[in-house]
Amino acid sequence: MTSPDLLAELAVANRILFNQRVVDAFGHVSLRHPDRPDHFLLARNMAPGNVTADDILEFDADSEPVVPGGPRPYLERFLHGEVFRARPEVMAVVHSHSPAVVPFSVVPTAAFRPICHMCGFLGRGAPVFEIRDCAGDATDLLIRDRRLGAAMAKSLGAHNALLMRGHGSTVVGTTLRQTVYRAVYAEVNARLLLDALRLGEPIYLTEGEAAAAAASTEGQVDRAWNLWAAQAAETLG
């Protein structure tokens, strides 16, 4: 049995991501099941800003609902399942189409690297998943099955973030709160980087600076989470 508090926190994560404009009517966040690590928790197919604890479903190792015949699941649930399969240390996954990030997925010369200490988790940068390499040039760019999910997870490799060409991004972490933080600040880094590129060539964080900054800022993830959760609660009326 999944803890009601855990389901509630996953629902809050959805609302935070909506309030922070990382997701809109589309996008999703998942959490590895605390008792069955080959399973994961993810909302039913709905807008993230409306998700409640009652909307959370459990999925098996093949990304199928544990309880058949229930609410319609997200089509791209395979994205989550295959990342969890490939990365045992990952506890949560956020997939979004955050608008400032998408341009970096379609311009090969524009590297998505950290320029701000709050975004050190990006490390050496985020690779780009090119769906054409495994599915041809006539897809809708969505991760519709396990095969595509596995290909995307392979592109992610050991990175904390992945861009998906013409689609969006996927961010991972070792806790739900850390992953939400990373998804928010991936969008922040994209906005800052777009502004910097208008002025000239940015000075990116070195790999050492990125690692040190991530260790420092991510030790205070709860500060951001508590603020964002309070703001999300206010939107419930």
C-alpha cells in the first residue's frame, strides 16, 4: 500500500511544476515506487495542474497500469518506465515541454550548458535525443512504446537532463523534490542562456564549478520546495 502522504506529495509536485510554468496542460512527473522499485507512480492522463492524490496510478515494470481497466494513462508513460529501468539510482522523472528549453533541442550549435550556479546539476550539459535515429522521420516525436523509451534512456546516459529534439526535455533526480527543483531550474537556465546569447558568447560553468555549485544549492532543495508548495496550495483556493 502506498503512503497517502507520498501520493499527496506527488500531486503537489505536479502543481508546483504547473505554477512554475514548466508544464502546462501537458507534461508529467513520476516517482519510483518506494516498496516495489520496478514499479512507479504517475498520474492518470490529465493536466498536471489539476492532479490530486486520487489521480495517481501505479505502473509495473513494462509501464502498464497495475490495475487494468482503470483511468486512461499517459501515452508517454514508457519514457518514465525505461528511465527507471536503466537508472536504478533515479527516484523521480519529470518530462516537460518547457518553452525556453525547446529551442536548444533544435539548434545543434547552441549547447545547453549551465551558466548559473543554481543550474550546476546540468554538469557538462544535456545531450539531445534524436528520435529519427531509431524511428525514422515520420513520427509524432512522442515516446509511445518501450523501444522508444529505451532509446531515449540510452541517450540520457548518466546525465541529469536530456533534450528531446522538437519536443521538450526529461530531467531526473534521486528524490522527487530534487527532480522538481532541477526541472524548474533547467527552464531558468534556458531563459538566462537565451538572454546571454543575445549579448555574445556566454562564459559557462566549468565541470568543477558545476559540481561544486550543485552540491551547495541542492543541499537546500527543501527551501525551494516549501515555498513552491505553499504557492501551489494557495491556487487550490
